[in-house]
Amino acid sequence: MQAYQFEQYVSPLHPVSVALPANAPAGSAKIIVLFPDPVATPETPKPRFANMAEFHAWLMTQPPTGRSVKEIDQQIREERDSWN
């Protein structure tokens, strides 16, 4: 028997999708999902902002970065280019 182990976040909607390695055999398989013991699970963090208006109000209190739109766009392009 072969086993593959993956860490995956389970969202509130509960879908799980796993891509197996190319050398995984085709055919019947058993899927086992293991969750940590409830006692050891940290409390789910609460959202920091109740809505977008709250987030926007907080955002407006943050100091500017001093970067221009052109500099920010360049950094985004560099980050996207690094994905390839």
C-alpha cells in the first residue's frame, strides 16, 4: 500500500481537491481525512472587520507608503513575472 500525505485548509463550504503525483497508481483508493483533536485546535480567528465600510475607515487611518502608482504597478508586474 502507498500513502501520500497533504496539508489542506478545509473552508466552511468543505470542498477538498488534491492533485496526486504523476506516479500515483490509477484505480480504487481509500481517502482518510484526519483533523486535530478539538482540544488542541486554536480558536478560529474572528474577522477583524465586520464589513467593507469598517475596513475602509481603518484603511484611511494608515500612513501612506510614499510609493507612486507607477512604482506599485512595477512591483506587481515583477511579482507576477516571478510566478512563471
